[in-house]
Amino acid sequence: MKFFGKHSLIRVVWLFSLVVAITAIWTSQVTMAISSYQAIDVKQDAGLYKKMLSSGNEAYLQVINLQKMQIDQILGTEESKGVNQGKYYRGQGKYNSPFFIREPFEEVQKKYQKLHKGKVFSIVNCAFFEEYKPSTQLSFPVKLNGKVVTAGSSPYGPVRKPATTYYRNIRLKALVWDDYRAYITHYNPTSGAPLNKPIVKNAIVTYAAIDHPAKVLGRNQVNRYHVIGTLDKDGKKGDELVLILTVNRATLDEASRQLRLLGVKSDIITIDGGSSTYLFNSRLGNIMLPFAADNSSGLAIRNLPHYLGVRYKY
């Protein structure tokens, strides 16, 4: 049976060559950008790199291939329902915004490593939260294993009466991922899209880096931040790489610029940072630890409600 004519075969070969060329260009660009980093813990499908920026700032870059790596959400136990207190999922006050117990990062690390043995690569803190009490509400919606577990409770926006007028009409972003791909897109608090789609199993809603209060209200202050972007590796549709950059002393603009230099074209988002910033790697141990905002009582913010764990699938 004849599957391809002469012209069809030429077209297939041409498309294959184009994909190879695009992949080669991407590999060259990323290799050049990453060459300015020091490789710390690099394996085939996950890498941790370090780079010194200006003013004594350390940047830690994680490059995670979702085709071989798993990103897990680790959430504290739900303590209170927070009935009809949700603000960001399908309208204000219509969904719950539960209180989640804040778990010590030491305990989360031990449990995660015990559960997954030698497969653990890293752990970071993730969702913004509202109060420093033993249990707290998360600021924005989170979908965990197919279920929206909170509708969020941030006093900022977009809500009818935001804490400041800038946030009345901002567009929050959703990071969505599965076993193979990740993407960042606009979040719609009225419809709940994309979290309202059954196909979406895991997602977090958060600020774009350009809309973080530290940048907008704090005049782009220097602080600790996590910024996240996604990147295509093989030239096919969909981004299979998640890049998480953690800085200990930088502006959000400087942190975001580092991801752009690596080729990130998608939106860049932020997750919980500042005094809560936590970064653990199985080879190096604890790299950044939470600390008291006023530096008066050591590791006062060691309990956090939401983490991301990265591990090998197999």
C-alpha cells in the first residue's frame, strides 16, 4: 500500500527538518543563557542552577521537565469551611474559602521524602495566604487533583471593593499543569475558567509579576521572590518545561528578566515569597528558609499552608 506520494514525503521531511532546526536553535539559546549559571544539581529531566546577580543577590533556577517529573501540591489540613467567603471563583461570596492549617516546612520535607524515597528533587512554598495564625485562608483559587479546594479571599482584587483602586480590574493568572504540559493563562473569576474545566486537574491562581503588590504599591522593592514561567523544548505544541527562579535580594523586574533571557515568552507569575520564601533541594538541603518579617524572632514563619513538591515519576 502506498502511504505517501513524492510531494507528501518531501513535505513530511521538510516539517521534520524544521522541527529539528527549531529545537536546535532553542537548545543553543538556552545553553548560552544557562552557561552563565553554576550547575548545582543537574540530572536529565530536572536541574538546579545558581547565578550571582547584582548587589549580592543569589538566583536559583529550577528547570523541570514535566514529561518525566511530577509537581505535587502539598496542602495543610482543612480546619474550617469558610462557608460563602470565597471571592474569586464564580463570583464573590458564592463558594467556600476554607482555613488550612499551616504546616512546618521541616515536617513537610520529612513526610514528602519518606513518601517518595529517593525520587524527591525539590520543595518550595507556593500560594499566597492571608493570616499568620495557625490556620489561614489562601488568597486565590487552587485546584488540587480535580477539585477546586478554595475560592480565595484576597482583599486586593479584582473585587467590587478592592484594597486599592489599581486592583479593581487586574487580570489574575492561572498556572495549569498535567503529566506532560504546563501553561499560564488569564483567569476569569466570573466563570472560573480555566479551573472550571474538568480536564484541568491541578492549577493555582496568582498575580502576574507585573501586578504583584510589592511592585505596584511597594515601588518595585527589593525582596525575596519566586517567579515562574513555562518553556517549550521540542518544537511541538505545548510547553513541557516549568522554570522556577528564586532570588534572595532582587526586584521582580530583575527576577523576571532572568526568565526572559532564558527564552520564556509566556506570562511570568509570582507565588508567595518575601519572608515566607522556602527552597529545598534533596542534594543541598535547605537553601532558603522563612524568617521573621522584622528579624526579631528567627524562623517565625516556619509554618506555611501550601507547598509545591517536585519529584521523579519513576
